[in-house]
Amino acid sequence: MLDLGRLGLRQLAGRRLPRRCRRAGIVVVASDSDEQADVAAVWLARIGRSGGIGEMCQYERVSVNWQYMAGGSASDFEPTGRRAAAVAGPASMLTFLGSTGGRSRAERAAQGYEIDPSLAGWVACATFRVAREVSYLQVGARQVEVPEHGHVVVAWKAPATWRPRRPPIKALGANGEILSELGTDDHLDALSRIAIEKAIGYT
């Protein structure tokens, strides 16, 4: 049985997956680390004839080392050519696929494990698929480069609220132009919402 947490750690350390994993069709779809917040995420997939079954690994840095927090299902990875929004339509510019999160172990340890877990902040991540026009995602104040295939994962840390609020996400072109954006609580990006409103005659 594969140790997904260990595979993700190899990626964060800049090492390739073991040959046996590559032979089994396991690939790193995308990864992200926020060095200031000490959180990271690695999106893995097993590529088969019908696409790639996705797995997500979350990490938090405790002291100087990355610590595996949790793993779970991620959106399936489709290793096909990335289409331009000019061809596929505005709804393809910035597509939110899903998110996951858990309470910060570092904060719980610092506060004492006997206290209410809800007093600790969140470690979270989200996955996206973007159009060919998009070169970067701006996550709060930092930028995440988009892989050639257009599937992206972003990691963040959130305060101790009842759920992990996501930072604002902006899809940026190569020149830094904002192509679309996704609000903190939105599941539909601005460009898609405008297109839908035009289609139904709302504007």
C-alpha cells in the first residue's frame, strides 16, 4: 500500500517520486507551499485509461520539518490539453474544483491539546482548473504559478473560525492582467457569473 504522505514529502523536498510509483502511473499533479504560513499541499493522481484518480495531501511545518496532516480524495485529474477560454467559453477561465481543511496541529500543540480544538486555526487547500490564458493564481498577497496542464492546488492558513475561509483568488495573465476572480465565499468566479447573467438576460 502506498504511503501518500511520504510521497508528498518527497515532492516538497524537491525529489522525484520512486520509480515504482511512476511505473504505476502515479504523478504529482501540482503542489504549493506558503513559506510564511508554514502550510503546503500536494495533489497526487494515479493515471489510468479513464483519467487520473486524485488524492490530496496536506502538510504543516512544525519546527523546521513538514508534518503530514491528512489525506483524502481530490478532484480527478484529466491529463488532456488545456483549452483557451476564448474557445471553451468564459466559464473555463477559473473553475473551483473543491477544498479541504483541518485544525492546525502546531497551534493545538502550542495551546495544549486538552483545550477545545475549535480554538486552533485552520490548515486548508483548494484545487482549481484554469484556461490557457491564465499563468498565475494570486492567493491573497502571493502568486502561484500554473502548471502547463492547468490544474492548480493552493494552500493557506485561516483563523480559528467555524470554517476555513479561503483567501480571495485572482486568475492572472502572463502580464499580470486580472482575467477573473473568486471571492472568499464564492464557488463561481466573476467571469462565469457575468456570462450566466448575460445568458439569462439579467444584464
